[in-house]
Amino acid sequence: GENVEQHPSTLSVQEGDSAVIKCTYSDSASNYFPWYKQELGKGPQLIIDIRSNVGEKKDQRIAVTLNKTAKHFSLHITETQPEDSAVYFCAASSYNAGNMLTFGGGTRLMVKP
Amino acid sequence: DTAVSQTPKYLVTQMGNDKSIKCEQNLGHDTMYWYKQDSKKFLKIMFSYNNKELIINETVPNRFSPKSPDKAHLNLHINSLELGDSAVYFCASSQGYGGDSPLHFGNGTRLTVT
């Protein structure tokens, strides 16, 4: 089945700096890669996603890049703000894995004011 | 309006008891899920229902039984609770069935078994 690894597990940045979270996946047939943000006491919320026919996608301060050859994808947050502090999860979906999402282990991002 | 709501938010109970968690979604989605998040924040799917039909049942003890009375509801019953069942349980829904449909999560039920 699919295996998704996420790094780093914790990330601390100063307000205004950029943050990058990286994920690798094992199944070359994976075709959908969402990112979820989980704030304290809440459920994960989709913030951006990318499909395998696209190499990059941007939404204001958030961007995701995908390298299908290397089987890795990354989340980039620019001009970080304290409200960006949360746990971020990457995920991958593949028909070979029953077409279900497999989540990475999560990254706790702390933005210091 | 809350899109995916689950109750209760907190559940503290003793080993051996039976408990239920309820979930409702008002998004009109066809598929609902139960996920378990352990103390290390790892998210793992437990069950998936599409149009009230069980699609996925991951390696979960049969003490866990989902029930979907209609498309908008997916409840989780747990019998003979064990210490290892302590976790946060999330209900989620999606428009279509499959991993490429964005998930909408509830805010979780923190289950503590003593």
C-alpha cells in the first residue's frame, strides 16, 4: 500500500519568515495530494491540494509543489503569521491503495511573534 | 451552521463499558468516514460509508461497529472499551467516494478510557 513520510515533525519560525514542509510517497500511481491544517481542538481542514497533472499550485501565501519523478511534494508558506501555527498534514491518494487517502505523520508549525 | 458535527466532544469512561459517538453532516455528501487520531497525531482511517453502504473496514477490532441510518449520519459504537481505545475520533464526509474528494472533518471526540 501507500506510505507517506512527512518532515520535519516540528518546525519553529519567526513571524514573517517562510516555512517549508516536505512529504514523500511510495506509490507512483498516486494522483492526488492534499494538505490539511489542524488547529488545536479542531478537525483537520483542507488548505490546498494538487493533482498529478500539475507541478505547482499557489493560493495567496500558500503554495504546493509536486515532483512526480522523485515522488515528493512540498508545502510552502510565505510571510508566516502567528495564526499559521498549527499541525499540518500531507496526504496522498492512489487507486492502488483502494483510492483512499494515506496521511503523513504531521508537522507542528510554531510561528513566533 | 456546522457542516460536520459530532457528539460528544469529550467522553470519559471505564474499561469494559460500551459507548457511542454520533456524527451528522449537512453538506449533502454521499460518503462518510471515521478516522482515529492517536496521541502522536497520526491519522488513520477506520471506516468508510458510501450511500449508507460500508465500503472500507480497515484493520479495526470488531468491538467497533459503525452504523449509518441515512446518508447524513454515521455513528460509531464501541463495545468492551479498552485502555488502548483512548484517542481522538474524527468523523468526516466527502462529496464523492475516493481519495481525490476533499474531506470535511468534524471537530473530534476525545475518548479517554480509564
